[in-house]
Amino acid sequence: MLNLVLFGPPGAGKGTQSERIIEHYGLIHLSTGDIFRSNIGDKTELGKLAKSYIDKGQLVPDEVTIDMVKSEVEKHSTPKGFIFDGFPRTQVQAKALDEYMKKKNTSISAMIALDVPEEELKERLQQRAKDSGRTDDADPKVIEQRIEVYRKETAPVKSFYQEQSKFHEVDGMGSIESITDRLFSTIEKIK
């Protein structure tokens, strides 16, 4: 089973590239952002709780996120694999995911990080706000907060996968197609 963690700061292109990886490799996409937005749109209790953190540019607490991801994985009986987009975001989440995958007799194959300079991230997020109407991408202060949260809380997850020799960085600049080609090349080496 091919299980990938697609990693990168807000605006790095994880959602766009996930779609291409899913189509090419037949993986199931698990995006915590999509799951949160769905719950927020449906005004579920989880959605209301998640929105209170997201609106401030903060991460949703680990326990809530972990349980939510586990329940999504359980919905699929015979997957070829998963692509985790936006998860794990903390070392606690990474360890919990490893333990859970072991119980499912599988493991994370690799973490692939999209590397994009900060100024480019800000431009992409502001453009995404205009194109998609995502309010969390419109406010420069929230954007700055999200990037800072990524730096402080999420980037350390990189070392968790480096210690397992499962971390791979891919240049996230250039055309969508060129980034996809680099990702596919990296995945082929992992398989």
C-alpha cells in the first residue's frame, strides 16, 4: 500500500498536486482542510469547534484531528493507499498516525514536502482568496499567522520522518505540470 504525507505551508500547492497524485496512483485523498470545511459548511459541532481555531489562524487540537482522520480511513475497506494532505501537522499527530497505521498492517511510505518561498506563498494565498472566496486566505494578518504556525508547530514534523529516512523535499516552484513531474519522479523512487 502506498501511503503518502503531502506536506508544505499554506499555499504550497498541496491540494492541486494531491488531485494529480490521486488520479495517477489511485490513492484516496484525506485532506483535513476539506474535512474541516465540510463540517463547517454543515455547521456540525466539530465544524463550529474547528472554525473557532481556523478563524484565528491556529491549528485544530490534535485529539480532534486524529479521531477525525481515523474515522475517514475506516470508511475505505480495500484502498490502494492514502494521501494525507494537511495531516499530520504535529509530532503528536505523526506518532499517532504511525501507531494507527501499524494496527492496519501498513505504514507511511514517505512524507513529500513542497518547498515554496514565503513571498510566493503570500501571493498564491491572496490569489486563491480572489479565485475561490476562501476568507481564511484574504486577510494578510491571518496569512502571516498561518505561515508562522506552520513554521513553529508543523515544520518539526519533518524531523520525525527524516529520522525514518522517509522525508523527501520537492521544489514547489514553476508550472503545475513541472511540479507534478518532480513529484511523480520522487514517488517512483519510493514505491
